[in-house]
Amino acid sequence: MVGLLMTRPRVAAERFVEDLPASTRATLQVIYAPLIRTTPLNPPSDPSEHGLFSGDAIFSSANGVRYSTAPVAGQNAYCVGQRTTQAAAAKGWRAICCGLDADALVQTLTDVPPAAPLTHLRGVHSRGDIVERLRLVGINCREYVIYDQILLPYDSEVRIAMDAQASLIVPLFSPRTAQQFVKLAPYCAELHLIAFSKAVADPLKGLKCKDLQICKSPTATAMRTLVRDAAASLARVEGGPSAQ
């Protein structure tokens, strides 16, 4: 079997694997090795410091939703990506999807500026300079850091499982995870890397690997398609003529 190394936090990784086709899962040995752990930061003593009771929110990830306080009825949440939008709606926000990345969100809000002030609820490590870019076009916006993303090493059992594989498919979803993956090299297995975006791919370009693919769009669906195709290709190679 081909190895599939999942470096996302465990819940998100398991959800991704469950959404793969059953025929794909049957060809893979899944190795769960989270390289980032999210943890909430101390909330402000005054909830109004979040800006949630006087305006609307921006969420650039589902973790921002996860660690936010519950909204007041009717508050808008401007979100990056469908998964984040769905999480915000489930928590009670009036959730609005503003595209697949920070650029799309900034453009959407620039084109139709919200009347209410905005607060970007985010992690310590965030990309896109959302607040600064919105301020430059005159939008009342601030940010509040509500969680941290802590880098993790591999444990010994994961290393043993990885080293036992001839081939490893590795989907990587964030630039910071990609950087940590490179930092923890070398790897014994032949690596088939799949990057969520060009920004995720950039740290990987100096790493020895068999191939590096980039999703055509930064979505879980695009990532699953590339994982499925890589698994099918490697199954044919490992199976030889009999797999045709």
C-alpha cells in the first residue's frame, strides 16, 4: 500500500480522509502526524474588546470561528472559503463567503464596503495583511488574535511508520506546515507532494521529492482530486502489469 501522510490537526485530517473515495482509501495506509496544534489565547475580560457587539467579523479560517465567542443575532461574518463559511453559519453568524483567499475577500469588501466596523478574528500566524489592506481603502477594520498555532515534531511511532513506506503522498495545506515539513527532513520514502497553493509550494521547492503538484484552486475538493489521482497512479505502478 501507498502511505498518505496527513499533517493537519487530527480532526481536520480525519475529515479529509473520510471524504476521499472509498476506493482511494482502500489503497492507502494513512499516517496521522499533525505538525500544528491550535490553542486558544486568553479572551479579553471585556467582550466588547472583540468588536463583536458593535460590528461584524472577518474569518480567514475555521479556527477563527472555533475560538470566537458566539455572535449577537444578525451579526455578519465575512469568510474566506466554503468550510469557514459553513462553520460560521453553524455557530450562528450570518455568514457570507467572500471567495477562496484573502485577496478575494479584500476585493469583495472593497467593492461593497460594509456599513458596520469589522474585526478580523485570527491566529498569531496569518497571511494576507487583510486589516492593513482594508484600512488603506478607508474601511473601519481592526484585528484581534484569539488563538495560536504551535509547531509539532514527529513522534517516534510516526517516524517508524513513515520510514516503512516506499512512497508517501503528502498533502500540505499551509505555508507554515510546509516549512515545518521541510525542517523535519530527511525522509526515507519517495515523496509525492501536493500543495494547497503556490504559497504552500514555495517552501517545498528545495526539498528532494519525486513530484510536487499545486492545486488548481485552494479548495479541499481540488486537493482530494490530486490525492485520488496520485494514489491511483502509484497503485498501478506498485501493482505492475497485473494492476492494469
